[in-house]
Amino acid sequence: MERLRTLLVQPARMIRSSFTCAGAPLKRVRPFRVSPFVFVLVCLLLAGAAPSERWGFWGHRRINRLAVFTLPPEMIPFFKQNIEYLTEHAVDPDKRRYATRHEAVRHYIDIDHWGKAPFPEVPRNWTDALMKFTEVGLLQPSGDTLLLSRDTVDGRVLISLDLGAGKVQAPYASAYRSFFQENLMPQYYEDEWRVDCDTLRELFGLSAEALPCASAYAVDHFSEYGILPYHLPVMQRRLTEAFRRKDVPAILRTAAEFGHYIGDGHVPLHTTENYNGQLTNQVGIHAFWESRIPELFADREYDYFVGKADYIADPNAYYWEVVLASHALVDSVLHIERELSETFPEDKQYCYEERLGRTIRTQCKEYAAAYHRRLSGMVEQRLRDAVHAIGSAWYTAWVDAGQPDLNIDRYELSPGEAEELRALEERVQSGKQQGRAHE
């Protein structure tokens, strides 16, 4: 305590690599000026983390907590007062995987399912993407099924329906887009999407006699491969509106959960169909990269000083850049581990450790250290980038909301919110995730 007290009262000074946090030296970097108060806060952050949790818990809590210190003076007092909430509730989206099947797809995108970088086949706009990969069809009284298709004629993109005797068509970007937004988008969270036959006839300007239709339907073939870069701008808008209303519960809840999704966007294996090495006989690499590596090296070696939050001028483009930057690392994540596994002694790759009274099989420390060295700081850089991105997202939402005054007391959960979280925790304890598991 005396050491901390001395640091808090002495003037700003040069903090060098000989200082330690939580018993481990900070990464050796060129000396720079930093407030001793910030240094102490970071040390306390590091000391309070549970090292045995995966990125999904340990990492999300850590990066949300550190993101607070990227904020400007007008924001940081409010966020510091509520830093425990932002830290603890960073993991709520992962918990919600146990409550609804619609949650999992928000955490990833298997972008390589749709082609090769830079993935021109995938529209960057959410409505356009869903329109392109949603099947719409109708069942005729005769029992035949007809499917709508997208055609290009003389440079014009049309939605078409082949009636046998000929095709009927409508403008894709105007008429079909309006049809899709009005009739299908509102059903996104429904188990089945239904289409009224009359709306299909109106789309093509046909009578009941010209288009016999017993029933119609739509099937989303896109979302199962993940919607992460489309969900991030949604969260950006939600946080902006919460700031605009000065709705404290909504600000904190949205900021905490937004940080989680941004963190996921910085993990390479959240951007590929081979998300756990299951397609290349490398099952378990997801936890190896995002859990075992940070667990062993984050507190001992990583540099958490990432600078000030920046304003994001174009959130949609920014979040796509985050995801594509992560995906560009996928080949290295997989190839390096594959190469290492072929040269490292097999009996030195996996070891058994005691965790919370259980014996678990995990990568040996020596093997993890070798992988960490070969990755050349990749995990650290993605963690640092995530911290900065989260702070920048929070800052951008506040600016876009008109920079409201945040002179607000520390928030306490209402009884209703506490009950909701208790119920969510019960779902987690059931151990049954809905949707695709993330490892």
C-alpha cells in the first residue's frame, strides 16, 4: 500500500520497463511519459483478472476494462464509476447463447464460405446480403414449386419468376427491395418466414388467375454462416440512441455488449468456416489461440497502452475492415500451428493441469511458448486493436449523440434487471448452447 500511495502522490515521471504489474514485468518498450495514476490503474486491472478463462470470458472482460482508459475527460469519469459493470457484463452475449438460437450468429462470420478475399460476392449492406441469399418460393395448387431468381438483362438487375410459358420480372433494387423490407425483414427472428401470395402477385403485377399460388415461403440461407459485421453497426446505432436519451441502463448494457462483439471481430478464427480447425485436423486451435496463449503471456508480456480513442467516420466500413484484417491472419494461425505440430515432440504438445478441482488436457507451456513466438505478437496486437476499437466505438456513439453531459452517478441494477441476469445465469448452468458452439 505504501508503494501505491507514493505513486499516486508523486508528480508524473518516466515509467520504465523495470516496473512490474501483478508480479510480472511490463513489456520492454521505449520509455514514454504516462501518468502514474494510469499506471497503477492498469496494474490493478491486470491483478484482478482470472487467468484460467478463455478469451470469451477473460479476454472480453479485460479489453472492455482497458477500453475505458482510452476515453476523453468528458467520458472517463462516468465510465470509470461503472467500470465493474462494463467488465462483468462484457460476457453477457456469450451467456445469451444458452438462451436463444439467434445469438450465436452475431459472434462470427464464415466469410470464406462465400468465396475468396476481398469477397466481392458478399454485399456489405445487411439488407442486400439477406436479399441475395434468401430463397423465396411459392407452391402452386398443382403441387409444383416455383422459385424467384435474380437475373441481369441488358445491365439491369431483375427479380424473375419462370411461369413456364415465360418469365415475369420486376426491378430488383427497387420493387423487390421494398417487397423484402416490408414483408420479410420483420420476420427475421421468427422460426419460419411466410409470404402472402397476394404480395407476390403485386410484386409482379399479376392477377390470381395469372399466378396460381396455394402458399409461399422464404428461407434465410445466409445467417447460419454468421452476421458479425452486420451486427456491429446495429450496436453502434443502439449505443448512439442510448447516449442521446441519456438512458443510463441502456448506455451501460449496450456499451458492455458492444465491446464483446467488437472483441470477437478481432479474433481470426471468428471469420472462417474452419473456426476450430475441424476441417484441417487441428481441432482445439480456437481455444489454443484465444485462451491458452493469452492465459500464459498476456499479463507477463503484453503492452496495454494503446492511445486515445478515435472518431470512426464510417462505422460500416470500419467494422468490415476489422473483420477482413482478422481473416487475413487465418492462414497464419492454422499454418504455423500445423507446421509446429509436425516438428515438436508429440508427447510435449499436450499436458494435464488442475483447474478448479478438475484435471484438464491442454497445450503444454513449452509448446504454447513456441507457438506464441512463431505468431510474432499476433495475439497481443489483436487484443490491443480490440481495446482501441472498443474505446473508439464508445467515443463515436457519444459524439454522434451530441456529446451529452455524463455527470451521472454510478449505476445500480434494478430488481428487474437482477432477476433477468439470474435467469440468464441459470440457462448458462444448464450447459446447453443454442446455435453453433464457438469452439
